[in-house]
Amino acid sequence: DQTIREGMLAFANLNNVDIKKYGQILLRVKRVWSFPVSSREVFNIIGNQNLVRFLLSKPDEAPIQVLIEPIKNADTISGYSWTSRKGPPFTIDTGTVGRITVRTETRRPIEYIFPVFREVEESVEESQ
């Protein structure tokens, strides 16, 4: 199921942060709206018409508004939790650009192997 739901974990890759060195900011989905948003509603939220055009550039997709908040951590300089232990040695400014990924499912590594075993088992059964 690829549906985004409240409580899901998300990750922010910020353009000004070296992901290999400092990791990603940990985020949490707080709210998911049920209906698509209009370009006017998106503009009212972000206030940049060029960014609105970019975000809504896929006419075959209905954009849904999702509120995602960073997970706070007073032990880091940025004040946020990171996939690395401490994150970068600087604060994150409002308006920092990046990409957010929402984890819609979690699988244990062994779960990726079982479908392969099933395919092999079915092939063996068919050949007998």
C-alpha cells in the first residue's frame, strides 16, 4: 500500500547538507488532506508562483496536501533529529530547499528473499 498516512516516518535530503556525512532530517507525517489542493491554495501556503508551477507541473496527478514536521532533538545544533548521530554543525534556515521521502512501508530484508524462493518453488513444481 503506497498511501501516505498520519504518523508515517519521512526523511528530508537538504540541498546544503552532505547526506553521506550528516544524513537526513527525520520527519513525521502529521496530517493528510483527503481532497486535491488547487494552485491558489498551494500559492497561499508557499507564496512563490514559480515553485507552484514546478510542484503542479504533472497534470495527470492530483496534488494532495500533506503536513510533515521535523522530529525535534535538543542535542543537535540544528535542533532536529537526523539519520546520523548529530547532523550537520550548523542550523537549518527557513526556505532551505530539499527533497522529502515518506516511508510508506517497512520490510525486513528476509521479506525480499521469500518471493524469490516462491518463484523457484513454483518453477520446480511446474517442471515435475
